[in-house]
Amino acid sequence: MLTTLLAAAAATTLAIPASWIDPTTGRQIVRIDATPGNYALYFNYNPFTPQGDLMIYLTPDGIRVVDLKTWNTRLVLRAKVDRLLFAGPRSRSAYYTIRDVAVDDGGPFQVWRVDLDSGATRKIADVPGGRIEAINADETLLAGERELQPPPPAIAAQGRRDPKTGAPTYSGTGPDGRPLSFAAAKGQWMAARLAARVPMEMYSVAIADGRRRTIHRATDWLNHVQFSPTDPRLLMFCHEGPWDKVDRIWTIRTDGTGLTKVHTRTMAGEIAGHEFWSSDGRTIWYDLRTPAKGAGWLSSYDVTTGARSRYAIGEDQGSYHFTQSPDRSVFAGDGSNAGKWISLFAARPTATPQPGLIAPGVLETTRLANLATHDYTLEPNEHFTPDGKWIVYRTNMEGAPAIYAVATGAAATGR
């Protein structure tokens, strides 16, 4: 009761955020929150309530929600949060972790849940380490991965997020002793981490009683655990590392059975990654690239039938992340240094599907938001709102990271 009262007393409301029309696209832009240290969720973590009315995000003060009809925001929980995880798929809750300030990232932590209406909190579990990354469709299990032995100290120190920008930091030197670029330093670190072959496990945590069970153990670098949005016992995960050195995408059941490789590399230098589920829970989408210039595809795998499709990605369509609208009618991308845009992509088949063959197609582009001044060391991590009318993303296009929304319809002026 006391927790509820304190949380409610801490809640505050901000003024309606600024809004304008992007002069290059004609779409409405809303600046949701520019509080220093703001953090919006990674592209495959759900930030929305089941009713589609609220979106969760994090600031240094604690967990906030934005009303998707008015764009007003309020503080739900004033607390020092280690990681904001995701919204509950059935309850009006946000899940988050708390870690002692003396404990390094990867060490023991607690998982908590906060009710987004009342502010009441409940501890879910004490976890010995790693990260929680997923919640299942019926909101009974959490899942994540952890290292069973620590990696070498020099590897463990890399990739931590800058508290001011929210961007990960990487550093290193090349054979000539000169400092490497951000991308090159990240690549060097990922290769070293993969080569270390650190023992790991995937595990589940029961939300009802905090009971933890091992799902899978390996010396592969396990990461990006994602539950199917419809099957509460089916997980997708990845073998992390330089993408040209790993067969990245896999599925497994929560009891450890059914380990299945989704995509096998067939060409030196081929990469596949940034995988995500479609809302129907039967299709896995991922970005597939081969070394040939311009050879890239937004690719799919049907976990029920094994059917596959590939939609060609043009040179001006590349994105750090792709995602799909809740009704599965269109995709979105957050751009790259080759083309700085938030865009919509309509998938158009170019041949009649045939059993046992990959179905080909192309992507047709609609530009939504100009990110010409964005620095891609910060990932925009776009999300469709549940009604599909807006895409929420994060950008430093105005100098400092802030959270924005862009209307998917032309000449939008409001909800």
C-alpha cells in the first residue's frame, strides 16, 4: 500500500510535446520527450500496453508512459532503474530490473513489475546474472541468457552505454597503433568475444513464483532471446558475433527441445541478423546480405511450413532495423548512413510462390521522416504504434537524443 501511495504521489504530467510537419515528407512529427538520459526500448521489445493506449520509456527519474492519443507523459515510478524491459502482453504493467550500484553489468539483479495505472510494484525474482530479454505471450514466463564464467576483463569492459547519450561505447587500436573508428572497434570487440567461447546458458523465470530453469547451455555467444508473440513455449535466439562468422538465427522450445537453425550461410562473407517475429507468431523476418554489391534481402521463414521469401533491399532502402506493422501490411526501416530516413516499405511479390522455392519480391518506399543530421552511433529503434498510425523512434537529429513519433499517413494533423 505504501509503495502504491508513494508511486502515485511521484507521478507528474508534462505539457503537450512540440509538433511540426516534416517539410520533405509532409508527415507530422511529434517530439515526445527530450529529457537528458531518455531511453526508448530496442526495436524488438514491446513498449505498448495490451489496450494500445500507453507506451513506456525510461528517464533518469524513472519509468514514464506517454498517452498515445494526447502525447502527454507522466512519471509512473520514481526509482533508479537498471534496465526497462518491456510492457506486459496481458497486464497493464512494465517490467524492469534493479541492480546494486556496486554490481557490474552482467551480475546479480532483481526483476520487478509496476502497474502503469496505480504505480503498485511487485518483485518477481532474484536472478544470478545476465539479462532478461523476453516475456511470453500468456505472461507466465520471462527468458534471458547469462555467462556462466566471466569473459576476459578487456572484453567485459567494452560496449557499455554512455549515460549521457545512451549509445554504446567501443574503443581499440589497429595494427598501426592508431585509434579505430566506432564501427571497426565494435567489430574487433565482437570477434574477440566470440573467440573467447565463454560458457553460457539460456534460462526462464516463472513470473508467478520466480522459479528459474535452464533452457539451453553452450559456448556459443547466446543473445537476443525473443518469445513468439503467440506461442508461449517457443523462443527465437541468436548466436551473436561478427555476422559473417556465425549461423545466427535459431529457435528452441522452453523445455530445451526442438533446437532449429533458421538460416544457414552458403557464401563467404554472407550475413543475416536483426531478426524479429511477425505479429502472427509464425513468421521470422531478418536482414540477409551477401558480399555482392547491393545484394540484400528482407527475408522470412515460416516456422510452421518452412516456406521462405526474400524481398530485395535497394541501396537507398538499407536500415539498421526493419520491423512490421501490427496488421502485417507494411514494413518500416530506420535508415542508415547511406540513406537517413524513417521509411515505410510495401512488399510486392514478383513471382507466383512455388512449393520448396524461395518467393521473391521487391520493396516499395515511402519516406516519413528526414534524419539527415542523425548520428547512427545511436540506433533509432523504430516501433509501430498498435494502431499502425505512428512510428515511434529515437534520434539525435536536433543535437541530443530525444524520442519522437512520425505519422504514417500523409498530411496528418492529429489522432
